Amino acid sequence: MNLRANPAHAAAGRVQAMRLGIRTLLVTAAMLLAAAGALGGRAAAPESRTPLYDRSCAECHGAAAKYGPRTAVKIERAIRNVPQMSGLATLSAVDIQKISDELYAAAHVSK
């Protein structure tokens, strides 16, 4: 039996190919929607130059470039002496130095 000679078989092959294409399209759309949901429906924000400052300080102090450089000693002193900053007492000396470095870098980039 010659399958090419039978139009019904040819039509069935086209329908099967179309279903496969639609299935692929639906799977791709589902994956894109899942990825968008993982991002909270928003596009990914550009990577911050001051990630530790942003997480620990920006909520109260605003943008890092606004303050200019601060030494780690000044930051540690503020955490010890300013009651509103007492929640940051868990930051390590390394983290405080990173915040100082981020402030220094932000001050020099913004000028």
C-alpha cells in the first residue's frame, strides 16, 4: 500500500505534525510563564553595585552615593551608639568593611 497515494494518510500526517507543533508551543509558553512567576512578574533588576548596603542600610539611609565614603570604624560606632541601628549589631566586621568599601566605590562612581 502506497501511503503517498492516499490523501487521507497525508492529511492525518499534517494534523499530527500540527498537534506536535501546538504541544511544543504550549510547553514553551508554560515554561515562560513559570519563569515570569519566579521573577514575581517583573523583569530582573540590574545587579547592584552596593548589594550589602542595599540590604542592610538603604531602607533608612537611601541611595549609597548620597552619603559618600564612611570608614568601617564610623559605621561600627554608629551601629553601637544609634538605637535605631542596633538591629545591625549582627553584621560581622567583614560585612561592615564591605559596606564601607561599597560606599567608597559608590561615591567615586557618582562623581
